[in-house]
Amino acid sequence: MEWMDLLPRIIAELDRDKRLHTVLLYGSRADGSANYGSDYDIAAFGAVERVTRDTRRIDGEYLDLFLYPDTALDEPTEAHLALRGAKILRQRGESASRFLARLETLHAAGPEALPEDELQARRDWAHKMAARIQRGDVEGDYRRAWLLMALLEDYFVLRGLWYEGPKKALRWLARHDGQSRQAFELALKPNAGNEAIAKLVLSVAGPLRVSAME
């Protein structure tokens, strides 16, 4: 790697905080997908009262450190799923190993399904937004950015899958749905036209539902 490895310095600093007993490295620097600009995603657990976050920049590299109360190790929730696949840097007993195993069980169970009317509302919303961005004014441009941000998460929600952030989501699409992955790639280009966005909406949400009033 060409960038500076700050991990030893980060670990040494955490070692000096006697409240902390379990430390995990997760994200791209844990799974080998880090590149220039990737931050150091760290989760540390110990005798702290509430979740706190440290996002300092150190020698040009970004830290994204979460401090969790140690009770979180016994009760992982959906909010902790980003820690799946983490590397254990330090743990008390087998606490981190059990925590990560519980996360795998939680992930395997899948997300709670949304009601069908909410799913349909998301599909309809995508088509409605695609129509509104064609106005070309500042509000339409804002809605364009909003739509493109929402569609990646909605792709997974509409299919009953976990959305685990853009990097993992786009990698998943490359492996499992190359056509939708290409639609995202084309629509997310800075100079993408409305046609590319409309094709992406169709790929994510399906055809526009048209119903006549009785």
C-alpha cells in the first residue's frame, strides 16, 4: 500500500484507554478492498456510557472510530451489521467472537419485510421523481441527486435484501445482477441524461403502475 499505515498508532492509543477491552477493525481495511482515501473503521467496546464517534484526520488519513458500551456486545442489532467480517484486534475472553457470530445469525435471518403498500409507494415514488427532474430547475436538479442516492438502497429493500452501504452494494450487483449494475454506472455519471436515469428507475422499481379511477 502506498498510503501510510496508521493502524499501529491507532491501536496504541486505544490501548492507553483503560476503559476499552475489545477492539474491531472493519470495513475496507479489514476485507482488503481499501484504496486511496479509505478511512480506518474501528469499533471499540468498553465501560463508556453512550455511543460516541471520533472522525479525526491523522497525517492525511481519516479515522472513523465508534466507542460502544460493552453491553452492545451481548445485544447486537441491525445498527451493528456494518461490523460483519471485522478483524478482532483485541477482545475480552470470547466476547468479540460471540458478537460476530450473532451478527452472522442476524444477517442470515434477513431484514424485516416492509408492507406491500410501502414497497409499492417506493416504486411509485421513483417514477414520480424521474418525471419531476425533467423540469431542469434547481429543485429538479436536487430531486435528481436525491433519486440517485435513494435508488441503490431501494433496490435492496424492494427485494428483501440487506443494504450494506454503496461499496458492498455495488460489488453485490456486479456479482449477481450485472444489468442493474450497468444501469447504475450509466445513470451515476456526472453528465448522465434523463434517459439513463429512467432506465435505472425501471431496473430498480419495475414498470410504472397505471390505474384508472372507477
